[in-house]
Amino acid sequence: MSPANRATSRPAKARQEQKEPTGSRSGAGQPLEQWECDVLVAGAGSAGLSAAHAFAAQGRKVVVVGKVETNLAGRTVALFEGSLRFYRALGLWPRLAGHAAPMEGIRMIDDTGSIFPTGPKEFRSREIDLDAFGENIENNALVAELAQAAREDPSITLIEDLIDEFELNLSGARARLASGGRIETKFIVAGEGRNSQARQIAGITVTTWSYPQIALTALLAHDKPHHQISTEWHKRSGPFTFVPLRGREGEPCRSSLVWLVSPRDARRLQALPPEELAAEIEDESHGLLGAIRLDGPLGAFPMGAMKTSRVTGMRMALIGESAHLFPPIGAQGLNLTLRDIANLVDCLDGVDLDEPEEISRALERYERQRARDIGLRVRGIDILNRSLLIHALPVDFARAFALNFFSAIGPLRRALMREGVTPHGPTPKLMRARPPARRPSATRS
Ligand SMILES: Cc1cc2nc3c(=O)[nH]c(=O)nc-3n(C[C@H](O)[C@H](O)[C@H](O)COP(=O)(O)OP(=O)(O)OC[C@H]3O[C@@H](n4cnc5c(N)ncnc54)[C@H](O)[C@@H]3O)c2cc1C
């Protein structure tokens, strides 16, 4: 019998009871909480919580540790078709859909002032037989819903704490919590973000670099409808992007903004009163969406990138920003992360986590499968970003030529769109099924 079968066949009541830690006494007589699980997920961000659900669905007993943070200012994630299939397959999409808005088109506008103009390019999802390229959702709503679903799932124990110490060895893995509790596990999924401690313990080295850019983020309300189209202006400081957002009562037209600017401009813009900042955003967008109002606080995120020497250690695998980092161009970060998770789930399918050799073979597969996808995104986004930052005629020419070429030739254009939403290569099981989305009545603009 596979581990999946063993765990799912437990009666519901017995599974519920596993949420409680087993108590013992510390030297000082204080109760010392202890948990045992198949898979320990470190980090309760969008990556960690998504991984917890995916492994619970595989029938593993999961503990996920991390503070549930729902205070990221102005941040949204555009989730493409593959990612929507992932959440649909896990039964999570119905609770996320109420926060999301579809993206049926992507418009790119060269606003660099280059002498090699490209003219606006518009890509429509129906060209590749999709109703939408994907859906845009507020980060805070995504994390809050995933955390709530984890609390309701008897196979997942969510511990809102930090991990202080990891121990990885052939016979098993252990973690100690900041509050003193202990977790015994068979496998660790490291989703604690860019400063992953599990990655350091496993001796995985990283190469990091930074860009002279800050991403300013904001939720906006506006007068004119976005028509479900995301618009990306390519400027000398980086992209300035509007992505459709779900309307709310009183503000039926909303979009999110990601604006890459120099650190100096970021300081200036952050110091502006909201009305003046909104007016600058309106000017930068050439009035496309009419009058703009800020619909929440402004966020500011320094831009950097990172690649790792490996994505696996003993009884451990990296996912999400523990494994890769790059600027938010083409909305790839969490989409790539969900492919990490879906691939890892496939690699560990049917693997007996008590058998170190079986785990090693599964991790070799994961290492092979992720190298290309991650490498392509980190390098591709680096080239795209630098092509905007470097003011040189040959670079401007190459960028304009590439965009004109790819958008003019039908099969190439469609291949490019498909690569963005469902990258080629073997599709992991969680991203294969495509049942129709269950969408509650939406406020669309
Ligand atoms: C401006 C911007 C726009 C973006 N837009 C998109 C988009 O449109 N589409 C897209 O796909 N991606 C997008 N991304 C990328 C996406 O937001 C990130 O990839 C994603 O949020 C990263 O999630 P994560 O869980 O890997 O990391 P994090 O969100 O950093 O989560 C890691 C968590 O681990 C916790 N942690 C750290 N140490 C420990 C410890 N010792 N113990 C326990 N927990 C710990 C942290 O507190 C944190 O909560 C964007 C990124 C930016 C900056």
C-alpha cells in the first residue's frame, strides 16, 4: 500500500487528533510540544502553504510552520493557466476565485523613447483557445485563504511560529521551533523564502545580484474600465504594469500597479501625498484608465535575483524564493513556484519516506526536472530587464526586432503565449486536469 493510501484511509476523527502535539516535559518542567509528520514545510507564505496542500492531497501527514503574514502592501500575483489548474486540482480554486479577476489580454507598449519604435502589441488569450491567460489575485487574500484552508484540513497542522534550527540526516530530519517545540519528520520542503536557513544547513550555495531598481506596488481604483487587459509599458527604468483586479463595492474598476523605478525616484514618489502620486501614475499611463485613486498603501520592494547551486539536500527540497528569485517581469515568480511544487509531488509519488535510497532517487529526478525551467526564467528575465536598463542603440534595436518578429509571425506568437502560461516540457499531474472554473458572480470592469 502506498503512503498516500495509508494516510487517507484513516478515519476522519483519528486524523483530526493528529493536529494536537504530543506533550512531554522539558528539564524546567514546562510542557515541550512535539510533532511528528511525513512532510515538514518550512515557511507559511504562498509557496509553503501551497506545498502543504499539495502534499496533504498526496496523503502525507503535513506540518507547516511559519507566521501567516497578510500585510504586503499593494502586492498581487497574476496566476497563469497552469497555476489555476493546480489550485483547481486541489479543490482550492472556489475559495480563491472570489478574490480574482481574469486577464483576457496582455498589451505591451514601448515607452522608452527608443528610435526603433515597435508600436503597441496586444495578445489575446482566445488566440490560444483560452478564456483568459490567468487570474490576478491580491497576495494577502491568497495567503489568508490558503492558511484558512490549511487550518480546516485535518491532514495539515499549521504552526504559526518560526523554525530556529534544522537537522538533516540519513535516518530522518528534525526542526526546533523558536518557542521551543520540536518536530520529527521524514522530509523537509524549504519554502522560507530568499534567506532560507534549511538551504544553508544543506550546504547549498547561492549566487545573488541586485538591480538599481525598486518595485513600487499599489492597488488602484480608476474611472475607465480595463476590459480584462493587462497593460505593460516598457520604460527606461523598467516595466510599468497595470493588471486587472476584481472590483469592489463602490469601486467597480480596479487594477494593480507594479512600477520599477530607480531608488532615487522611489524615494521621491514615496514622499508624495496620495493625490499627487495618483496624478503621476495617471500621467505615466497616458490616461489609459482615466482618473486614478490609490486604493491602499504603496509598497516598495528592492529588486534582486538569485540562483542556487542545487535545489535539493538530504531529505530536503527547495521551492519558491528559497530556490529562485528575479524581478516581477512577466509575472513568473509564484507560477514557477507552483511548478516546483507540482514537480516535487510527482517525484515523491509512491516514494516510501522511510527509505533513504528511494528519497535520493526522487530528489535526483527533481533536481533534473527543475534545472531547465528555473534556469530559463532567471536568465530570460535578467536579459529582458537589462535590455531596458542599458541605453545603447544595438540593445534597443535587438529588443524592438525581437518583439516585432515574435508578434508578427502567427505560430511563434502563439508559442510565446503558450510558453508564458503553460511552459512546454512534461506537465506535472496537478497541472494537467482542466475542469471548468467555478466562478462566483464577479464585479467586472
Ligand atoms: C512586486 C512583485 C510582483 C510580483 N508579481 C507576481 C505575479 O504577478 N505573478 C507571480 O507568479 N509572481 C509574482 N511575484 C513573485 C511572488 O510574489 C513571489 O514569488 C512569492 O510571493 C514568493 O513566495 P514565497 O512563499 O516563496 O516567499 P515568501 O512570501 O517570502 O514567504 C516565505 C515565508 O517564510 C517565512 N520564514 C522565513 N524564515 C522562516 C523560518 N525560519 N521558519 C518559518 N518560516 C520562515 C517568512 O516569514 C515568509 O512568510 C511578484 C513579486 C514582486 C516583488
